[in-house]
Amino acid sequence: MKKSNTNAYIALAMVSFFWGTTYLASSVGVRHMHGLMLAGLRQTAAGIILISYFLLKGYRLPDKIVLSRLFVIGVMMLCLSNGLITWAMQYIPSGLCAIVVATVPIWITIFSYFMVQRTRLSPLLIIGMIIGLLGVAGIFYNYLSSLTNPAFRLGIFLTLIACISWAIGSVLTARWALKVNFLYGAGFQMFFSGIVMLITVSLMGYSISASSMNIELWESLLYLVFIGSIVGYSSYVFALNNLPTSLASVYAYINPIVAVTLGWLILKEQLNWTTALSCLVTLAGVYMVNVSVNKNKRKYEHSN
């Protein structure tokens, strides 16, 4: 096996595990700070570090058009997605949030169909979408009583908006195909989204208090900045550029399992056979959707 492939598999393993742990870190952080504030600080700090690194290496600032598109993608994928997910974890279990987020490929397929018109609605794709959504419905069966709680409903609503925003941002990323280093571009996306979130949460009347900045919050924030954003995203980009897309997407099936397991072990979140089975059903549906989409991509590429 080539060294680059070996490193790519290591990077994929890191993404698969560490991105799953960020749900736990976020759940701990929102105990002490508003979710948008936590996500805003995380993305701003990570963005500054990445941008500074590339500027010191001699990279020039992207032109205005590229920067404007990086701003839009950053707001869609990090502010309206990561930010809302972090906020949602103030109200719903981290494991439940991770499972709902696992349906993102289904949302991407839906928006690709309307925005790009390259996705053929094959039987496998339709069946996969139905199975994935049935799995989510099974998970919610355990939380029927919680749905009467307005805070719980808000958490679910924020998570669904986050999934849709990530999907639209992903479609725009593929559609625009910006000619900028992936990590350099990600740095600007993180920075722009972080500033937007910090301004938004300040307008909502929240601020950083000295009493909230305890050891537990610092551990959560530093973990999210360095492990979640910098190490995690860098590993993901490396794996994506050195492995087939279908293989690199394996992380999406492992992240929810890691998040659910850690939520159960450390945060004492609910986990029973119904939840576990529904989680597997959801991931099976998402897998079928990904298989169908990848087949369609290969056919499209060969026809062109």
C-alpha cells in the first residue's frame, strides 16, 4: 500500500472518530455558554489560525468574487449548520442530534435534484430515502413525550434547518468549484461564519461572562477548535483528495455511532434497542442513497 493511501486511511479514521466526539464536546460547552457563542468562538479562532498559516506561507488573498462566495458557503455550512446544531444541543441529546444530522446526504440529494438536475431518481435512491426517514421516525418514537416540550421542539427545528443549510451549501460548493486551496478556503469560511455568529448572538443579548469561562468550557472550546475544526477538517480534506469519494464518506456512518455511544456512556443519554435499531436503519438508508448517487455520478462523468 502506498504511503499516501496509508495516511489517507489514517486521516479517514481520525475524521470518523473525532468528528463524532465533537457532539459530546459541544454538549459540554453549551452548559456554560450559548450555542451560537460557542460555535462562533470556535469557528473564528480556527479560521484565524488557518488563514494566518497560509498567509505566512505566502498565499495571496482571494479576489472579491471568491471571498463573497466563501462567505455565502461559510454562512450556509458553518453558521446556519454547525452554529444551529451547537445551539440545538442546549435542548436535545447529542446522540439524537447526530442521528438527525446523518440524514444530510438525503437532503443533499433532494437539493441537487432541484438545483443541479444531475440526480436520477432511481428505485434504489427512493427506497434509501424512505428507509432513512423511517429510521429517523423510529428514533422519534422514543421521544414522543418530549415533543410536548417547546424547547425540545426548538432543538429539533434548529437541527433540521442545519441539515438543509449544509445540504444547500454543499451543492453550492460543488456548483461553484472555487479555485482556492481547500483548507485556505475553509479558513475564510470559518472566519466569516464565526464573525456572523458572534454578531448575531450579541444582538440577541448574550455576552461572555468571566464566571462562565471555567476549565470545562475551555476544554470544550479548545477541543472543538483544534480537534474538531483544524485537525478534523484537515484530515477530511486529505482523505477526500486521496481516496474515492464513496470511501471517504464512510465517516458519515461512524460519526453518529460514536456520538450516540459517548452520549450514553458519559452524558447518560437514553439508549435502548429501539434507538440502536432505528439508528442502524437510518444509516442503512443513507448508505443506499450514497450508493445510488455515486453510481449516477460515474454514469454522468462517463457520458461527458
